[in-house]
Amino acid sequence: MARTSYILVPDGYDTILARGLKPGDRFVLPRISRKTKYVSYERGKVISRRSLLPEMAALWLGLSDGDRADWNSAGAIMHWSGWRLFTQDTAQRIKLSLSGLATPSVLHQSFVGLIHIADPGSAIRIRQDHPQTYYIRHKVRGTKAQYTFTQITEDFTLPIDISINYATDLTPVGDSPFCRFYARVRSLYQGRDIYTDCLCELDLNSDWANATASLSAVLGKPISYTLFLECQDVTGDFYFDCLQANHNSQNWVRDPYCQYVHTSFSSVFFEVEKDWAAEYLPDGAEYGTTYPPD
């Protein structure tokens, strides 16, 4: 096999090269491979048999105009079309052998975060750090499985507004039961670190609802903040979605729609921190992404 470390594409040949060749993931296995332009008749039949799109298209066409409008409203929360959200949601229901179609909601979409606490555990705390600079991993547009990472500079200024959509089914098992979503703001004052919480206290038993909180001033100069999801002296389930931490006219929450809550990155992306890292995770407690129950 010929090996090259560098090639110079003559002027006018870059378009021709792009038609026939494609780059692989430069972080895992750098390579150039040919593009598959044509699909054989036999392979086309196999792909068609495996695809859920024909089945979902028939279901979508069977919806009323009002139902499709509801899906469009729910998809708009994620900046998606209603059809895109419908296909993702319905595909999950088919894979999970769930009957019927979901009822679209603006409070949660087809994936949500889940914190589950069972005996012997009774507490959990997970965090998402927001220093001034950090790295995120994102998919390269136009590729199937190629990722890259980008350095983010988050210049933090007050006010900060936080928001969460949630549903809970929690049972108190101790003296101080609570369920919270909060931002802990770090500020500097006379050479000291000062921490101020912007706190959403959540009901222990609630259908899907929204909670918000705001913080406009702290002692000293605000530097950074950390988001926390925390439960104490409870057991049961805590579902969450559509998280927000807004400052400077932008939502800075990583994975706000909870599609990759417990994703771990390989050593190739060691500079990228997990979106939600466990700060306190006893036996019996776990967290991740799930399909919301009906």
C-alpha cells in the first residue's frame, strides 16, 4: 500500500478529488478512502427493508393538521422540524416495542435525562463546569462519524438565568429531603473566593413542569460558575430536559436537550470534559439518558 504524508492538489483538481475521495477521522485513524457513489440493486433492497422511514412516513401522513402542528411546536424547542422530532421519537418507540404514538410536548422531547436513586443510595450530585475556556466535541457536518473539538471562550457576566423542565417521583427517606437544580457562581472579593447559589427548588412529586431562577448581583467580581443537579435523602426517579443557563443573550448549557447525559469520551478527546460528571455517586444511584415514560 502506498503511504503519503502530504500531497499538493493542482489547481482545478480539488473538485474532482472531492468527488471520488473522502477523509477519515484524523484523530483515530487518519486515512483517505473512496466515496461509494452507487448502491447496488441488492444492497438497495436490504437498506429499504431495514429502514423505518416508510413506516413512519405513513404514520406522519395519517396525523391530523393539529397533531402535526403540535409536533412542529415541540420540535421548535430544539430548532428542529416537527417531522425530524417525530421520526426520532417514533423510531425509539418502535425499538422499545412501545405501542401507539407519543403525545408531543414542549416540556420534553424524545430523550430526557434521568437520575435514579435506589437503596442503599439516597443522594446524588452531578455537575457541569463552566470555566472561562474549555473544549467541546462536535460532529463534522457532512460526515457520518467524524468528530473534532473546539475551544470555547465563555466570558461570564451577570445576570444569569437558569431554567429546567422536570418530572419527579421521589420518596423521602431522611431528615432533609430535597431535589435541586442550581448554578454556583464563583466571584473574587478582596483576594477570597466567594460562592453564591442561583437555586431552583424542585417538587419531590410532580408531573412535567418548569422551574426558573435568576441571579443579578454577587459580592465581588463574578469569574465563573458550575451547574449542579442534586438530590438528597430521597429515592426514586428524577427526569429533566431543556436545561438553560442564560447570560450574555445565550444558553451555555452543554447538551441542553439531554441526548448524551452520561457520554464518556475516548483518550483521543481527553481534553473534552464530560457534559455531566458525577461529584457524588453512591451505590444505588445512577444517571444517564432515557426515553421518557408515557
